[in-house]
Amino acid sequence: MAMEKQYVVRDTHTRIITAIGLHPVRREIFMGCEDGMIKMWEVDGGKLVQQSAEHKGWVTDFIFWSEVKLMLSSSNDGQILVWGPGGGLFDRIKMGVPIYCMAFNIDAERERHQLLCGVNCSIRIYELDDERDCGHVINSKPVFIASHHTDIVRCLVCHESKVYSAGYDQMLCVYETYESSETGEKGLKLTSSRKAHDAGISCLMLVKDSENQTWIITGSFDKTVKIWPTEGKRTHQHKLEGFLGTISGLCYVPKNKTIWVSGGTSYASLFDPKSGENVSDFIGTFQTQEEEQYTLQIMKYFPEFNQVVASTSRRHLIVWKYNTSGCITALKCKSHIETLTYTRKIPILIFSGNNEGTITKWERMQSNHFMFSKEAFMLSDAKNKKKKNHTVEDSNGSMDNNNPGKNEVKTENKFNHRNVRKPEYVSQYSFRKKSSENKMEDRHQNKTITRSVFVEELDVLVAACEDSNIYVWGFDDKAVDVFKSTEPSDITLLVKKYAILLSPQSQLLPDNQTKHDDDKSVTNRVAGFICKHILTEHFSCVTSLLVLGKQQGLQKTYLLSAGWDSRICIWDLEKGRLHDMFRNTSKLAFSQDQAELACDGIIIDMAYNPKSKEFAYASSDKMVYIRRFSLSGNEMVLLNTLQGHEGEITCIRWNDIIEKWVTGSEDGTIRIWSGSKLNECEQILAAQGTIHSMCIDSDNGAIVAGIQDTIKVYDPEEFHIVQTNIGHTDIIKSIIHIPERSQYVSGSWDETIRIWNSWRNTKKAKKSKQNGKKRDTFSSFKAEIEEGLKSRVEVDEDMTSEQTSESSAPVA
């Protein structure tokens, strides 16, 4: 959901562009120049439709009269031209003075149909005459003149019964419209006037958001923008500074609630009107744009087509259009993003892992929905801490004089086992590193974080790394205990002192206070984030993580891990130690190392099916293995395999909505497999590119796939592409769905994290409403039938009783 550049018209005119407008009926952009030339361009493609040179001076403003579908253009030649629905000149009104800006003040209930014009040192009000009784659509004789400015009035805005004006005299004036009951005069009454800037005001805009909050925004030659409240306060709410030139353009985009400001650069600066903060770094519209040889000047937003149109100093015309599938927020990073995960508890946190061994915690700020705060954690710090701890342990207990043989057995088993299974794989990430880094004998050569998952039950983050280790990060328990033990003694004393004044149901009283899980999560997030455990049993890169806990019917929380060594390890996360390992009982006769191999190739991805309590893992041998889950490595029986892909299977997911397996491969296809024991391939989707990442929409079961640098969303029922998200410039390595916010989050090798709106199944919602109406109709019909049957039964009973009484009566 972002504004994306739609097209650029470079060859527009030989003179400077001075005004921009829109004719929504003809779907044309009007462009006025300093030599009086007006050109009309198609809204969609930017094709020149027609041009006219009726004005003899600068074209200063355009305004569309929606009631009669006429376009008005003003100029400093003292004329207002009216353009008809057919595109031709409809009327010419000679006003007698140069017109610098225009605004309509129309109120049908009060029969107010006026055109306000900003001229030199005053505001003139003209009556509109759509029936042309005076010969023109505008009566050229002013009905009122407000002379409170001392220089050119450059900006006019009308809102309800108020009129706001600003000009080159640095003044911002607020008027109230009135109508005299005695004389019938319609005019303006000055309610406030203030010196708003240190130089002339070049731009004025009124902003009203979806929450009915209203601001007045002014831009000036003093290179500042000020945000004013509309309640009549004389002090500005926010002051935006740091622009390189005059504020030449202002517009508000309600779709993402941002203010666009052009001030001496080739890109617009984006601001949040509530907080006044610059959110340009968190919105992808201008993130990748390089500095050009031009500067943006006039900017207009047209809500009819959700477009922003701007002119430049090189006489270009640039059009941005709102894209519902565009990214909401783009977070810049310093390295390639490899994995993403998030926490469901409030406040929602997003964790990212990159190829430099850094885990970054992202938290959305409360001031707006664009800005995120971040905190980075290095795996190298955890490694150094682990090595120090091992050094201390080795120095204290490495030599046991009473039992020297014990130490020899430990060392021999440990190192001989690793020497047998020495990894021979080459890192797939090595080609992205500099040659100097590969030659360095650094202890952190392979530090890419390949996979991550957050465990809600334990409040820990599990990160798999290319160095064969698994890092378990969590919140500092000691800091949490200290925070909990700290009691606000002052508040406690005040509550105890004034308890008689509080209501019996007050939450301040100790007896009425309740503890919530959200409070616990907030307390944990206040504490620091530290590395608690480092799990070291794999011999090579760990690529897959799977967390199983109480939701799956287990007593504890366990972790399944797999990687390039083709081994599957079961970890007890609560204790931070190895629980068991997968062992193939059919291969025990060969050797122990071969019995630990779960497949012939490396394991790339893994998923779990809670319905049948089985897990599946994808291998580089183009197969998927499905095994029964068990806490005992000997009981992980192979149930089935999925075969059919012609390339390495990069992703596998269990779709809990449609109860089917979904796989993605390097062969450019997505396959949907039956969830029954046969596991037959039911559908093949041609993705037209390698699938590097995938997730399942937990709300509607949609398949969200990262295909090269594009996200494609497939309908789980008809398997059609229902949404396409374009914005990344490199491979998308990870995608997650946050149902609490209805968002997709993607991480890419282009060093950005992008947030998108998730797909909403509108057809399903309509069907459910229709089914609800049908149920209501059926239930009412059923109730009527039951009521009719009940009344008929009562009538039958009455008739039966009458017949019985008649038969029992004595015969005369």
C-alpha cells in the first residue's frame, strides 16, 4: 500500500510549469506554463491530448467546478477561462485584476455559490452563475473584498464556513463567512491573523484524516513547514525544518496518511502530520531514488485517481499512483536478510537475521505505523562468552587425577565422532562475501543466520546458524526479577492513604488488581535480551527448525533441528540440552553414522502436520520425507515420500486450512499434495521462477510465495494468483504472516524488510453473509411452520375433546 511512480513525461514544454490541475470527467491533467500555454495529458498514460494558448500571461491556478463539470483556469493577465466537458473553451471572463489563486465556497443549504480569488493585497468574492443570466458563468463584479493582506494572496482554502488565506506578506488569516439578515450581504469576517513565517508563504493546505482531525499546513520561502491546529491557536503544533530550498509544493496522501513536501530536492520528504516526524526512511517511495539534476516544484494530490502529480525544474511531469499491493513500510538494513520471525504477544516484535551473524529486533513505534525502533544482537558476542565459559570449565575440571581414564574416553569419543562426519559442503553464501573475508582466518567465517523461530511459551528466540550451532536467545531473567521486585512505594502509600476516597471496584486497590499474561510479556520486553544456550551437535549448516510443545500435546517444549549433515536432533528447550537424535533402525547394521542420516541429500526445510502428528522435511535429492513424530529417535518411522519435483525442494509447508502439503522448488513450480496417506500431487502451479521462500496465510490458507524478487499470493481453492507484491530488487529469502495486523513481512538480499497488506478473501466473506441470510430465512420459515403445526395440533385436541364430551353425554 504505497505510492509508486507510474510514469514521467519529459518533453512537456519549453517554458516553466506554473500550475497543475485535474479534469476528472475527461480524465486529463491540465498543465499551465508561464507563457500562457495550457496542455492536457491523459491521466493513465501521459499522452498529450490537446493544447491551447488562450492566456496571455502566467497560468496561476486550476480549479474544477464539479456541479456543472467545468474547468476554470486563472492567469495574471486578468482573465478566467472556463473549459467545457468537451475540452474546448466554454467561456472567457475578464476580471480586471491578476488572479493568483482560486477556491470555491459553495453551500447549497445556505444558497451560497461563490468563487474566491486571491489578488494583490486582498481576497475578492464573486457570485457563480451556472445559468449565465449575467452573460457568463461568473459575475465579474465582486460582491465583497477582504483587504487584510499587504501583499499578493497566493493561497486560499475553504472548509465548511471558514476560509484560510496566506500570502507573500507572511500572514496567515482565518475568516468566517457570514450573511447579513438586513442587507443580505455575503462576506468574510476576520477571526484571526498571525505572522506565520519569516518569509512569504508559498503553500497552504488543509488536512483532514480518517479520525476527523484537521490541521492547517503552510510552507514558506524561509525553507520551513509549519503544522497548525484549526481550533484558533496562534502557536504552531509542529515545525519541519532542514529543507534545502523554498517550499514549492505540499500535498496530503490520505491512503497512507503522509504529507509530501518538495523543498529543493529531486524527491519529496514524507511526514506524519500527528507527530511531525520524517517517515521518508520507512516508506519505499523514494528510498531507492538517486539524486537527480532537477528539483521537484509544484505537487498536487488528486483523490479521484489516487495520484500525486508533480512538476520539476527541468519541466518534467512526474506521476505517482497509489498501489494497493505496494509495501506499507520498508526498513533499511546493512546486510542481506536471511530469516524472519515474530512474537504474537503484545508488543509485537519482529526479529530478522542476516548474513553477518546479527539478529535485529524491530518494534513499531507508538507515534505512527511507519517508524520502527531496532536493537541488534551479535552472535560473535555469544560465541566469545561461550568460549570463555568453556575455558574456565576446562581449566577447573579438564584433568581428573583420580580417574584419568575417564577424561581420555570423553576426548576420544568426542573428537573421533566428529572426524568421521567431517562436513564436505561449501557454503552457498560464500560467493556473496568479499575475497578478503574468505582468506581471513577468522573464528566467525560462517556466520549466516539461516533460520529463526520464536517460542511463545518460553519467550525465547531460536536461531540456526551456518556455523553448525543453534543459538537460544531470551530475556534476562535476573533483570526481570529485579524489575518485578521493585515496587512503587510512593504509589502504594498514596493508595493506602486515600483508599477511602476510591470506589470499591477501583483497580488501584490491591484486592482488585489482576495479573495478565500481557503484563508479563511487557515486563520481559523491558529486560535485556541475552544468549542463554548454544546447542552444538550438528556438524554443518543448520537449515531447519521446528518447535513442538504443549499445543501438540507434549509435556515440555522440544526443538527439532536439521541441516546439511542430514541429521535430525531433538532438543529439550527448557533445559537447553540434547534429548535424542534420529536413528534409522534399518541401517544400524552398517554403522552408527549412517544410521543417523535421515536422507541421501542435505535437509533444506522442515514442517509439521498437527493433524496426523507427522513431520516432513525437504532434501536436495528432490524428495520430501514424511515421518511419524516421536521423542524417541528410533521411533521416527518413515510413512511416505513426495516425489515429482525436477529440482531441489527449497520450501515445504503444511496448510492447516485445506489440510494439504505445499512444496516449492528450484524447478519453478509449487505443488499441492493430498493430505491423505497416499499423498498424491493434486495441483501444480507454474511460478515462472525459483521459489526461495514461502508461508501460509493462517486466516484464509492462501499460499504466499517469494519467487525471485516478487511475492505472489495464490487462492487456496482455485489456485489463481490473487495478489502480487512488487518492490524488492533481489531474492526474497523469508516471508512471514502476522495475522494480528493482517500483514505480510518479507526479507530480501536487497538489504530491506518490507511490510505488505495481506490478502483478504472477499468472496468467502460474501458467501458467509449470504449463507447467514439464508439461515435466517430458513429459521424464520421453520419457526412459522412449527407455530402453524402447534396451532393445528391445539385445534385438533380441542375438537377431539369436544367429540369425547359429546359421546359421553347421556342420550335424551
